Amino acid sequence: MNSRKQQLDAFDRLLTIMDELREQCPWDKKQTMETLRHLTIEETYELGDAILEKDLAEVKGELGDLLLHIVFYSKIGSETNDFDIADVTNHICEKLISRHPHIYGDVIVADEEEVKQNWENLKLKEGKTSVLQGVPKSLPALVKANRIQDKVSGVGFDWEHPEQVFEKLEEELGELQHEINEGNQEKMEAEFGDVLFSMINYARFLKIDPENALERTNKKFIKRFQYLESKAKEMGKELKDMTLEEMDVFWEEAKSQ
């Protein structure tokens, strides 16, 4: 691994390149925080894909792309005299120190859960009016539900045992089935949302990231379905012309692989 000096030199090199690109490159000169926003989101998802694929070479590359975006936003901020990369870095350093009194102060914690509880309580003392204030509105619903539950858990609003959560899930499934029987579409949707929310909560108790779990299943399904498509093509058939029984044979083959 690189020494601390090599790491700092590499970061200094990136800052210098950013300065040069902002001054000389027509595309880089045009960019604003707003034009970069969707690209940053895309890069974040690409990093997420690389992590799920356990492709460390790709993780390294995507981290570099995200780091570039952080430097880019900081460069734009410096041009308006609002902030620069030093302000960004010092701000997160100060936040980490203040949020870890068990490391940089005299607070004693027993475990990870107490650390999380202290974290949320400290955020409220810093001026936030709600534990949920920091949950981005634009998060995908599944990720948002997980973050909501994680945050309220940090201040003690939580079930005590996984069995209680599973019982709640069974209760919500029963309510969903009732509305299905009644045929009320609006209430069915509401109860379905409650089932999903409970499933996400149960996943948290099982220490499963629901977003990762679902994405793994998505990838697994895609791989198996594409195997089915390739087999159909080998037979000179279109999937729409095959019976479910014929497709199931190849589906089972894909599962066995």
C-alpha cells in the first residue's frame, strides 16, 4: 500500500488536474452543481453494482469517479467563495470528532447500538428538529424505508425481538389478504405498502440489507432468464411460442448452474 505522503501527493495531483480542466476544458468549464447531480447519482449506482459483484478493480475505479465529483463540486464552490475542498474536509473531520465522543471524549459505550443511539442524540443537539430530518426525500422508497427504521431505532423506537417483527409481518399479510378479498384497490395498495415496510424491518433484524438482497435476486433472475432466451434461440424458437412447461425445463437448468 501507498505511504501517507504518496496518498497526499496523489490527492494534490487530482486537485491540480481539476484546476487545469476547469480552466482549459470546454466541457468542464460549463459544468454546474446542477448538471453534475445526475452524473453523481449514476456513479453512485455504478459503485453499488461493483460492490455487489465483488469486483474490487471496478470498485477502485468507481471510487475514483466519485472522488472526482467531490473535488469538482468543491472547485465550483471555491469559485463563488462559498467553500473549497479544505472546508469540505475539515467539516467532515469536525463532525466525526463530535459524533464520536467515545473516541475523542470521555463517553463510554458498550457496543455498536449505543454508538448509533449517541449519534442520533448528538444530531438532535446540533439543531435538527427530527431524527428523520436527514433522510433524503429523493431516496428510492425501499432504501428510504430502511433508513427511516434504522434512524428511529437509534433513539429506542424499535421492537425488542425478531419474533415480534415477524408476528407484525404476519398481521400485515392478513390485513392485505382481507383487502384483496374485499377488492378495494386503494386499501390493497396501502396494506401492500405496510407488508413491504414490515419485510424491510424484519430484514434489518436479520442483519440483511434489503436493497442488496433484492438486487442480488434481480441479478439472479436476469442471468437465468437470459439463459432461457439463449436456449430458445438455439432451438430456433421465440419465447412467446414456447409453453411454460418447455420454458421451465431450461429455467431449472439455469438454477442448477
